Amino acid sequence: MYGSIFKLKIKSGHQEELLKTLKMDERKLDGAIAWFVMDPDDNSEWIGVAVFDNKQSYIDNANSPEQNENFLKMMEHLESEPTWTDGNFVINQIVW
């Protein structure tokens, strides 16, 4: 599996609007397994995780016009571009 862990530095007062923007994207992405966004108890930046079957699926999504449009909408609510850490997930265990 391949994907990204990312941080979102949200503009003050934009949390609810960002949440609405993120929830609007209901596309079924080829190769996508899951994605999560966390509002940490001890941090002002939200943390996200996106998981895909493989690197090519991740790259294809990242380069799609639809993803670019969603990214631009998301950026309206962020102070700066997200920080991305991309790579292979070397352990995966689903316990439910």
C-alpha cells in the first residue's frame, strides 16, 4: 500500500468551512483504500492520512483534474500548502 500523511494549517475560523469542503468530495477513487483527517488534542494543525493500493493509483489521483479542483477549494481555508510525507506503508493491519 502507498499513500501520504499530511498536515493542514487552517486559517483562523475556517475549520467548519474546511470540513464542509473535504466532505463534498464523494468520488470513488481507483485504488483508494481509505483516508482520514484528525483534529489532534494537542496541536492546531489537522493531520491526514490517505491510503491507496499502490503508488501509481496515488499518483494518478494526485494528477487528476478533479483532485486539482478539490485542492484549490481546500487551499481557500489553509494558511499554506499542506506538508506531505509520501511513501509505502510497510505494516498494515485492520483489526475490525
